[in-house]
Amino acid sequence: NRYFVFEPIPWDDRGVGDDSTNPFPSFVDSTISEVFFTQNRLGFTSGESVILSRSGDLFNFFRTTVSQLLDDEVIDVKSAHQEVSLFHSAAFSDGQLFLFSESGPFLLSGDPVLTPRTVRLEYMGAYPNTSAKPIAIGNRLFFGKVTTGYTQLFEYARRDAYAAQSAESVAEDVPAYVAGSPVMMAGDGGRGLIALVATGDRSRLYIYQYKLDRYDRIQSAWHYWQFSPGSTVVGVDIIDGVMGLLIKRTDGLYLEQIDFDLAMPVRAAHLDRRLTPATCTSAVYSAGFTTFTLPFSVATDGSEGTMVVRDRATGLDATCTRPLATTVQVAGDYTGSTSCYIGVSYTFTYTPCRFYVHYKDIKETRGRTQIRNLDVW
């Protein structure tokens, strides 16, 4: 059986020295802003400091001897940058550990390995960012900043095999699309997808999609998924092709998922919070009607979307009524596990961007572009 233990960590006590020769780690009596693991060390950021445990001894933040400095001892360093640099996040990319402050990213390194003598905290450039945790996708880092009230998403990466890493905006064509400041992000490198939640509308999940050809981004698009009014997205992550969402709705907190690999028939499309008779709390047929009891509530006045019952044989939506916020009633027997889908219907719209003729990195903006045929997939 698999299990985990939730209990206080058995931190090691100081065994040698005193407050002068073997002081307490700098996070004591301060706020810990990030937790990470690197090179067999447990790490914390606190204020402008980065603190790492002894190598292979994760719960020990004291030196084992004060007579000499061993390579596996505790590391406790502070930013020497001229501006105040309060670290808030850590992210790994391209085999390197980056620490983010609002003034810009820092690279934590050690050559050939990370030790108290070789540790280096290097400022990587003036790329201001918010406290929303950056995400690493492959050898690229994505982080957000706010410009005139709108979120700008930046990509920090190498532009070719020999170039140094640098940051550039991936929202330059839509600078006023994501209102507010970023709250959280999640990504899926295999699909070239980033999900972003911003303060402007917490019921909206912004999606940035892109396609790469080695170092070049050859295609990209922004769109958003709008959840029902009154919803608040409080958590999002993507693991193994499945997006997990923690959504606060009017009747409670729900953990929901979107499986990007799940091949659904067209007749199941455009249904949010989708159910089958088997996944409803109950499905009862009586007096010519089937009554579904939902595991959640949806307002009967349509303010949170329209509940529909879709016949899986015909693909048509059956006429239904809403006796209660937690029930849906439809004429006929739909108690069979594969008879229908039940869900909140939503509308999908697509607005194409302006089309340009491209030749390598050159975009032709003069003259008139005429398109005869266009296939949309």
C-alpha cells in the first residue's frame, strides 16, 4: 500500500560552535518564499538570501565542524546586486537553477559542483517580473510582468545554439489581451501550451499556444476559456497531458480536469462539467421521465450556463427542465450508461488574426493580401 506521513520535520540541532562560528540559517525568524531541491540539497529562499542544506543531509542547516570548511557543508548566500532583490520563485531550465526576484532572474551555480567555496549567484539581466511563479518548459523559461495594467508573458531562452539566453515578449501582438497581473501559470511542452490566470478576470483561463522549429517560434496564438459567472480559478497544473483545475464556484470548491489526450466524439463537444448517467449522483426513470441528480449545482435561471442532455445516438439535445439547481429532467428513458451526455453547454468562437506573407523572418505588410481558400482545423 502507498501512503505518506504528514508531520513536523525532525530538523538537526547545532552540534558544534556558537552563534558566531556556526550561526542559525538566515531564514530563521524570516519568511520562506520558495522551496526547491538541487544537487542533493534542500533549498529555501528568504528575502535576499538563498539557503541550502548540507549535501545528502536535507534537514541539517548547520556546519558539522568549524575548524575547516567542507564541500558538503551548508550554503547561505545573499544577493550582492545593487538593487533590492527579494527572491520569490525558483525554476530549473536547460540544466540550470534560476532564482527570480522582481528586479530580474539570478543564476545559482557552482563550478564544477555547488559547494560553499564555489557557489555563485549571478544577475542575469533587468527583466522585471511579478511574484507569479515562472514555469520551465524544456530549455525555456516563461515569466510574467505587468505593463499599463496588462500582463505581458516573456520567454527566456537561447535564440540559437551559440547565443546567450535572453528574454523577449510572446504577447507583443496582443499587449492589452490579458487584463490584470498574472496569478499562476502551468505549461505542457509537448503540446506547446501555457495556461495563465490573471487578476483581471479570475473566471477566465488564458491559453498561449506555440510551435517551434528548433530555436525559432514559427506559429503562436492566444485565446481564453471562459468559465461560468461567479467562478474563480484558484489552481491550475498540467501533468502527463491532463490539466487539473481547482475552481471555486457558487456552491463550493471543485477539482476538475481536462484530458488533452482523450479522444471524444463530436457529440460530446462543447459541454463543460460533462457527465454520463453513470457519473451522476443518480439517474431515475419514472412516469415517462428521467431525472438526473447532479453532483453539483447549476443555477436554474441560466446565469451559470444552460444544462443540456445530449442524445449520444442522434447527437441532438433533448428538451429538458430544471426542477432544482441539482437536477435535470428529460422525457424518455436515459438511464443507460451510454445513452447520453449531461453538461453545461458553451459556445466556441474563433477570430483569425490578420494574415501576412512571410519569407523567413521578413513579414510583408505592404499592399493587399488576397486569400482564395482557407482551411480551419
